Amino acid sequence: MQEDRGLITINRSGGFSIEEAREILPVVRRITQEYSVKVEALIARLESMDPNSTGAVNELENQVNEWIKSWHIKIKKLGAKPKGLWLVDFDAGDGYYCWKYPEKELNYWHAYDDGYTGRKPIEEVTRQRAPLHRHQQGHHTFENAPTKF
């Protein structure tokens, strides 16, 4: 398997801001697309094979698993969390920004306990949480507040 030598490991102690997560998304998307194409090609070969040729079937299934494992490793190196197949979460500090291939943008968030089925549009969550990010004096709007929520 080909290694992505240009991939830099990002060690994160805190969560991603929405800007940081969106900035790294093109890299996550490129890696995910690359592995998705590889896995889909192997699955197409598997589906066209004689099920009785167990040795060849097992070999291709193992290769699929290796590609998925390699994808997981690369996503983790970027500081994100691979969750199902082609599903990536970015820790936001109190939940996750959530992206699923082939979405073009990072537009969803969910609480730690909610998972994929609890995804909400980031804009909706931002509106609901806006009062939590205003300073006591009320001089600042949410747009001027920190972007983590």
C-alpha cells in the first residue's frame, strides 16, 4: 500500500474551532475520496467474483479492510476522529463537527452522546447557543465571540 509521506501528524490537546475544522476538511476529503475509490473498486471486483473461490474472496476482503484501516490512521493523524465508513468527527470541545463523504462542506454538529443521527446544521446550533457566547456587558455579538461552542 502506498503511504502518504506528505501527511503531517497533528497533535491536538483541545478541540477544533469551526474555522480550523473547515481549513483541514479539503485534506480529509481528498484522503477519503482516494480511499473510497480504492475500496469501491475492490468491492466491485468482489461482487463479480465466484463466491466459491474463497481464497481470492478472502484476499480481497482483507485488502478492503486494510484500506479502511489505513484511512482511519490517516484521519487520526490529522487530529480528527473516523467514526463509520467515510464519516469524520472533529472535536469541538462540547460535541463534534460532523462530516460524511461526499459532502462538500462541513455543515453539521452533534453532541458527544448523540452521534450521526443527532446531527444538526451548524447554523442552527450557533443560533441556539448564541446567548452563551455574549460577554456580560452585552457589547459583543456572537459573531465577535470565540468560534468554539
